[in-house]
Amino acid sequence: AQSVAQPEDQVNVAEGNPLTVKCTYSVSGNPYLFWYVQYPNRGLQFLLKYITGDNLVKGSYGFEAEFNKSQTSFHLKKPSALVSDSALYFCAWGKAAGNKLTFGGGTRVLVKP
Amino acid sequence: GAVVSQHPSRVICKSGTSVKIECRSLDFQATTMFWYRQFPKQSLMLMATSNEGSKATYEQGVEKDKFLINHASLTLSTLTVTSAHPEDSSFYICSATVGTSSTDTQYFGPGTRLTVL
């Protein structure tokens, strides 16, 4: 089955350090890949998406992600993490940007001051 | 950015009653809305796809007679949980999109927490 996977349930990082949240995909063809963030008891906020073109995608709040076809990965990165980045992060794929999304299991990020 | 609202944000009901959840796109017209369900500490699972003016498309394993979806206008979709039971307790999240082209993004509502006693 076509899917995305987030291998880490939780990532801990000190404030100011680089943050990486991993996502790998198993999707045929050209996948549309997304990152969303969820704060407690809230819906999801869109961070960024990869459709086609430049493999490095820049998104909201200083986040970026790199589409790597050879490694089938779409890791989310931020050069310097903030305590306010602590949240639940979801990677997702869809056949088109506005089409239904299939989500990874989520990765909880905890940024410590 | 595009804003999607949900109402109510939280609802508690007795077993056997029905509950209606509204999803509205506030500043854009949504041709397609999606309903997801999220269990505690788990990911989102798509329940159904709702297109304005047509019947919803349900994912495998989702009971369409139990989870009634109506997308009556380009800004409103409703999810009705009929004859609710405790196992229906969950966090329900909707999303909306203008279309299905490569430039369209799904925007999510804040979610509705349903607790069935």
C-alpha cells in the first residue's frame, strides 16, 4: 500500500539547535508531499508542500523540507528550533494537492529551553 | 490565509443520540471538503470526501449510515454522527480545498472533540 512513514515517535532538541523531522514515502509515480503541524487540541496547520520542481521547499515559520527521490525521503528541517515549535508534526501524501491526504503516524517534537 | 471553522469545538452527548458537526470555509468557496477522525495520540484517518451538491465518498470501513455527510453549499459541510456510542468518541477534523489542481492546498479546521457517555 502506498504510504508515508515517520520513523520517530518523538524528537527532542534543545532550543537554538537544528531540528529535523524525518519522513519517508512509498508512493508510485510523482507524489505530492506535505507537512502539517498540530498544536494540542487544535486542527492542522499547513507548513509546506512539494509538488514538482525545486527539491528544496521553503515553508512557514522558518521550516523547509528537501525532496530526495533516491532516498524516497521528505525530511522537515529548521535551522534553529524554538520552544514554540513543540508540537505534533505530520507528513502526508496525496495524488494532487487538493485531493485526499494520507498521513504518517506523526512525530512529537519537544524543544527544551 | 484560508480559514476553516468548525462548530462546536467540543460536544458531550448521551449514548443513542445524534450529533451534528459543522465545517465552514470562511473566506473561500470549497468545492471539496474532507472529514477525518483522530484518536488520542494517533494520526488522522480519512473518513469521507464531500463534494458540493453530490453524495459523499466514504473510505472503506466507514459506515455511511452512521456518519451522514451533507455538503449543501460551497462553504458548509456537516457531519452527523447518528445513534452515537462511546466508541464514536474522538476528535473529528474537517478540511477544505478550492479544487483539486496542483496548486490547491487543504486547509484544516480546528477540530471537534466528541465525547459520548
